[in-house]
Amino acid sequence: VIGNENSDVFFGHSGPMYSLKFSPDGNRLASGGGDALVSLWDVSSMTCQATVARRTKFIRSVSFTHDSRLVATASEDDGVDIADAVTGAKIGLLKLMTEEKSRIRDWMGNGGVGGGADEVAFHPKAYVLACARGFDPPGVPNGPVQTPQITVARLALG
């Protein structure tokens, strides 16, 4: 049996946490929660060094790049937020819906179901991000049938 005599408890969100990931270099921990925030922790001190606060819906998933430089954030908000893993500064937004699909969704009054993602994962050796999500097909807003999708994108970093 593994004991917990070497464990500590840290608080960093105002509600439940849904996602935790250590950076590949072991220096950072990202936590995502029901408060729509991503906290970026320094592992050696276990203090929150930065917060990503650009999402409005709960954080479903977080993932670090292979070199621990970037963190991706998935929620039901449109797109996947890409941030600097140390400062939380915005690097970009990976859109998962075309403008046409977004207009159709809004026209149908299905604005609550966005082009977000349920899960994100970076490739272990490249700036490639995989995103998984279920998407309500046009004409079936909030229906029981969802089309599972995997989007794979190579990030172009300048």
C-alpha cells in the first residue's frame, strides 16, 4: 500500500478541478477547473506563478508542448487557447470551426455549443496538437447524436 505521509494539499481554484498535467521538464503543473481558469504552478515551490483567464466555460483539458514552452487549454469556448507556459500570455487561438459552420450554429440559435474541445494532447516531439470533441450536427442542436471529431494541427510558431 502506498501511503500519503509525503503528500501535501494545495488550493488554487474557486471550484472543482477537471484537468492536471505536469510539463515534460517537470518544472510546471497546469490545473484547469470549473472556474474557467488555468493555473500555472511552479513545482519546486508549489506556488501559482500565472493564471490564464481568457476562457468563460470550465476547463476540460490542458496539455504542454514537448519542450514545456506552451500550454493548450480546452473548454467549450470556441477554439483552443495556446499560452506561454510560464507567464500565461496569449500566443494564439487554434480555431476548430470554420467561419461558415460558426455562422450556421449561431443562426440556428445553438450559440451555447461552440467550437471548443473536450481533450487536447501535444505530440511528444513536435509542435503538433490533437483535439478531440463531439459536435452536434446542423439541424440537431443539443440532440442526443454527436459526431466525434479529432482535429490535428501543426502549430506555426514565429
